[in-house]
Amino acid sequence: MPIKYDSRKRQTYYLHQGTTKTGKSKYFFSMKNEGNLVETMPDGYEIYENPNSQVFLRRVQPKIISDEERATLELGIKEFSNLLDYQIDIKKEIITVYTADQDANLLSDMLHLSGRNDLTEAKTKLRLSISYSPMLRFILIDENRRIFMTQRYCFLGRIDDWIKIGNQGNLQELVENYVRHLGQESFFDLH
């Protein structure tokens, strides 16, 4: 049985094996279910889906951010922000919040005004087609004391990079202070 993975966008991907120019094995996901399909997961690898639903096989990442810290951020977004569509991505010591590039509710309201009756199905399809951009991230800078620093993405043409905002501290405090700005004009005043 080939290894397959169903993404958030309800697309099925199959793991394939190929060969590099030097003769080494390489692995990749494709929606094609034919070719050199892999039936067992290579040792030391895991399936990774990025916030925009691209699927990769990558080396198993060390777990630096705890499940409780991820839950703190998830709960904070639900409690302190108005975001409906977002993704949380964790890589090594960085937790990044991605926000939707499109407003699915606004788009579905426009469909409703155009006279479409199958609004529930349209909303679901719209949500599945949303793309995401990184906006806010929390970087673990002291693993023993669990101290984080916060950065937001800056969209000024001469910068277009991450900039540090506020002071460092524990994740709960930083989440309470900064996630409420996601999706708001006040986000761009943070520095």
C-alpha cells in the first residue's frame, strides 16, 4: 500500500522515490498515484504540510516547542483576536502565525449577493482555497527559562523582513499582548 497523505485542502498526495544526479535517493510528494511509489516511510523522516498546504517529506525535527506552548498560542488567538482563518507553524524554536490573504466571509457575502443558493458549499470551497502569509512569530531565546521574543513581519518596501517588537518574556504574556493586533490596523504600529 503506497504512502498517501490528505492535505487540509482535501487533496491526496502520494510519496514517490526518485534519484539525484549523484545516484542518491530523493523523495517527493505528487498527486499522481503512479510511478515509483513508496510503501514504507524512510527512517528519520516525517510528512510536513506547510501553512499553504504544500506537502513535503522532511527529516524529523527536534521538538523544542512544547504542545502546551502551541496550545497557549492557539487559545490566545481564539480568546484575544478576531481571526477566523489562520495557521500556526512550528519550526525548531520558532512559532509562526500565518493569517489569511483573503477574507472568506467577505467573498462568500459577495457570492450571496450574486444570487448563489449553495452558500455553505461555496464557503467551504473558499476556505479550502485561502492562502496564508506569515505575520507574527515567537522565538524561544532561553530554552531553560522558556523566554520568548516577538517579531512581526514588516511590509515596508525597503525592509520586507521580520522586525523585533516589544520586550522578551513568557509566551502567555506575549500572546496576550500581541495576538489581538492580528488582522487589525494596530498591527502595523507595533515596533
